[in-house]
Amino acid sequence: MDTQKHILVIGAGFAGLAAACVLGKQGYNVTLLEKNDQPGGRARVWEKDGFKFDMGPSWYWMPDVFENFYALFGKKPSDFYDLKRLDPGYRVYYSKQDVLDVPADLQQLEQLFENIEPGSSLNLQKFLAQAAYKYKVGMGEYVFRPSHSITEFIDLNLIRKSMSMQLLTSMSSHVRKYFKDHRLVKLLEFPVLFLGATPKDTPAMYSMMNYADLALGTWYPMGGMNEIVKAMTSIAENYSVDIKLETEVTKIEVANGIVKLIKTNNGDYTADFVITGADYEHADQHLLDKPNRNYSRKYWDTRTMSPSSLLFYIGTNKKIAGIQHHNLFFDEDFEQHAREIYSEPQWPSKPLFYVCCSSKTDDSCAPEGCENLFFLMPIAPGLEDSEILREKYFNLMVDRFEQVTGVQIRDSIILKRSYALNDFKADYHSFKGNAYGLANTLAQTAFFKPAMRAKHISNMLYTGQLTVPGPGVPPALISGQIAAKEAMKILEGK
């Protein structure tokens, strides 16, 4: 290995940070360029007047993925933060009178299912046993493949396992095979709402997310999700990764199939190898000249994207009684909102939404006697975005919150900030303002995703939520590890 090789990583989101950490540990000279004033990508933090908000991801699922990542460096999560399992994991509001808390204990969960739908506890055991198998195979044998071509999956053992992964069955029909009560169906379909398609169009393979949710549990790193970013940044810096903030790449210049120059607002860089964790469409269509692009404009315009989000960061001057850390408001038609995100894109008529109140668990997130609230409403990408629309839906969500919980918050709000499509585009060059990457449809799974390899550039790879293995914090962590390993293979001529 030539440890003098200089590798440049674009974007300090989870994928970029993970790639930089792995390459730094191997002794490469790594420079990490980040457009914004702090690392973390969508997992940045916003602080004001004693309130602290995770700006993006707020669910800590798949703890094994984080453990495995830290173990690469001889570390564990507790070396960086105190990880607490939430119990209940979250609360679901179906109506003011119909509220469900999801317990951390599986026996209690089975009893809850049984109380709602007699006979369903046994079905839950069967459903989660299948989901556990999918999780084991998916996380063990699928996600760490770079998916350069279908040949990686031509393995009789893997094909046999794939038959039981239910790639051709929809999540909707799979759930309904086991459960009839609408509350249980909604509970089990909710994780795929953010995967980028309706449950009818999402492969039943993704019931592995139910295993992650209900069996592996919902966790919280004390201090907030940005503690993961701090942990990864400290690992990177420990291996001498040079992190350049407020450094936006404006052009990737290529000559004879090799990256020759990376232009930024803070000067130019050269490197032996480039990994770009910037938004894939932005890098492909805007940073590269046409001959060096992987895809056409038409290709990108025909991709099925996951949702964007309308977010509000809210500080109140009082404690909010009667809610949990995570709260899902499913008091309107789940399928109608899904249609208005995916098949008939429009601002929703009666949206579902989510409210996080991390100060319920973590006193550091709000001043004494106060609460921090994070409202999130999934919306279709590519919609018109305006202050008038944002305010309309803010009032709608606050009205519903107050009606369903019976708790008044409007007059107690002392801090408020909105964030939506235009902000995702401005801060992350996010394609169509999406929040979660590509939709996880069958036609956009594994080697059907945008390729990790730059087809016309020998010393560049892509990483992040728009390539393998997909959207979400754990997949982004894995994507960065895959990209780093692939880069090393190319640099070492393997």
C-alpha cells in the first residue's frame, strides 16, 4: 500500500465520514471537504437560546451497525456517548381516544397485539421470525456488496435465500396476511413510509425494518444524534483526516478518464482518488462535464425519489405533558397521504406527521422548564415551497397536535424555525429537495441503484444515500465503508 496516496472525500455526511475514517485508519492521506459550517450532513445540529435540535435524523435504529463500525477502530458506542433504549419506543395516536405505546419488551408487545386483535400474538411471533431472517441475510449478505453488477448475486446459496426474502411480494399484502386490525397494519407499515414508496409498491423484504424497530429497539444517544457525528469526526481526526469546512466543490475536472482537479470556493485540490458523498445527482449533473457523467438528465428525471419533509424546530417555555420522546400522529388516512407523496404528488390534504420531543429524555436539549419539539411532515419531493405554505401546514399540525393530545402549546412557543424543500436544495444540493434519497422500490434495489463506480472516470467513486445500499443513517454508514474498500482495491490494483 502506498500510504502517500492522497484521497479526497466530498461531503461530511455519514457516508463521507465513514469512508474517511476507514481510509485514514489504513494510512492514506485523506482530505474531507464539507460545504457547510459543521460536519454531519443532514445530521447537523441547530442551537439557539439554550435549545438544541437535531436537524435531521432522530431515530437510532440498528444499533449493531453502529457497534460494528466503531469496532473497526477498536471502539464501542459507550466510548463516545451514553446510549439509552427508549421504553416505550414511541407512541402512535390513532385518535384522541385511541393511543398506542409501543413497549420495548417483546412479551409486552405480544400482549398488546393480542389485546387489540385476539390471536395476533402468535402471528407477530411468526412475522418477526421472518423479519429477523431477512434482517440477518440482508445485513449479512446483501448490504456490503458494492452491487457493481448482477454477477455479485449469482450465487446459488444467495439465490435460495433470496427466494425467502419476498422480493416480489408487497409489504402491504405481507402485513395483511398476518394482521387485520387497521392499527396493527399501520404500525407495521409505518417504517416503509420513509423508504420512498407506498406499502403496496415496497417489497416485503423490507419487513426487516420491523425487526429493527420492534426487536432491536429504538435508542437515543444522550446529547442527540449529532453525538454520532462527533464520534466519527473524532475517529477521523485521530487518523489525521484533514476536514475542511465551508469548502464547497464547484467543479470536478477530468482529463483522459482521470480526475485532475477539484475546484472549490476555497481554492483548488488535486488527489489520487476521489470519493464523492455529495448528492449523487448534483455531482453527476452539475460538477462533471457531460462526457464524464454516469447518467442522462432523463435518467434522473425518471427516478422514484423518497419523500422530502416539512420540518419545524420549536421551543416552548413550559413542559409538555402527556407525550413521549417519539410521537406518530396517524389520526388521518395513511393511504391517502402516501398517495399524495408517491403516486399523485401534491401538498397533502390530511397529512400524517411526527413529533419528536428529545427533551423528554435529555435535559441538555432545552432550558430548565422548557421543551424542544421537532415537527416533521413527509411531503412529495419537487413541490412548490413557500412561507405561506409552510405556515399553513404549521397551523394545521399544531391544531391537530392540540386536538389529539389535549395539550395547548401555541401560546407557549418562544422559538420557531421552519425547514423544507428549498432548504434541502440550498444546504445539500438535494435532488428535488428530497430528504431521504432514492425510493427503495424493487426497480431501484441493489445493482438497479445508481452505480457506485464512475463509469468514465477510473479514480472516482460515489457513496451515500442515492447509491448502495440506500437511504437512512445505518445504510449511509455502510455505504461509506463499501466505497472505502472499493477505493483501496482500485488503488492497490486488485
